[in-house]
Amino acid sequence: MEWFPSKPTIGQAVFGTLMLCALAAVPLYWSIDEPDRGNQVFLWVFGCLAGALAIVRAGVVVHLMLERRRR
């Protein structure tokens, strides 16, 4: 099973993972820092989903690194 159709470099994969982590941190920070801002439930759900996606993406990065090291 191919993780990515175009096989990104390790740098691209790490950068994408960091961007997902930032995407997850912003709504969680807003919901903690300013409790009256917007819909708390939406912010927490969005932040947690983005965080889970970042964790999966980090696993893919590790998988790519190990696969390339074996070659």
C-alpha cells in the first residue's frame, strides 16, 4: 500500500507534520485563552481532529524514514 502517490522527501513530510501540529494548536489555544470566543465545542473538535491527523502523519514520516533506511 502506498502512503503517498508521489513519495515526498523526508523534509516535505516533516514540514507537513509541523503544519498540522500548528493547525491543531491554534483552536485549542483560542478555546483555553479566551473561553468566550466562538463555539467551544467546534474549537475542541477541530483541534483534536487536526492533532490526531498530525499524529498519524508523524507515524507516516517515521515509516518513510525506516523504509528508506532499509534500502
